[in-house]
Amino acid sequence: MPVRQRYSSEFRRVYSTGALGGFDGYDFTLTFFRDNVKHPEKPDEAPSVEREFVAEVVLPAAALKEVAQWLLRNVDEIEQKHGPVHDASVVLEAGQREVRKAENRTLAAYS
């Protein structure tokens, strides 16, 4: 059956550095965020991060599975052409990295 496509009048494109979400038994909610690093003017003050939530998508389980498979195929293609995509991590200080724990509900966060 042919599918006609159109953009919603509410459509907008956002830049996201990560996402978090979960399944409620019916649908999967995926909330995209952008981490903005704030550098203070005084050099003795530490930088801070403001996490700004920019968009949310709710998917039924079947759509979630289809989107996940599509994303993985694209990651495989990117890695074949450009080399490995490294796992998300948070830069702590002077190059130290904290590995995200499996129980953390953040799906991806890039800094």
C-alpha cells in the first residue's frame, strides 16, 4: 500500500547529545537532551553542565524494535566506512573517563 509522507506543522529539528528513557509496559518513551557546559569567568571556579531536555518521542514496542534495528544497521555501516564508533563516556578531568554503569537509564550521552 502506498504511503503518503508529509511533515507535521509542529515538526522541528533539534540537536541532542544524549537520550534517556524507559518502557512503561505499553510504550517506550525516549527523551533527548543536550548537555551545555558552562565555563565561569573566574579560572578558580569549576565548569558546570546544564542538561536541557529538547524533545521526547513515545514509541510502541514494535516501532521501538524496528527503529533499534534500523539504528544498528546504520551504526554498522558507519563503522565499516569510518572505523569504530566509541561508546559514550563523560570526561571528568585531565582525560579521566567514567564508564557508564549498566543500571544507568541514560542511553547515550556525548560530551
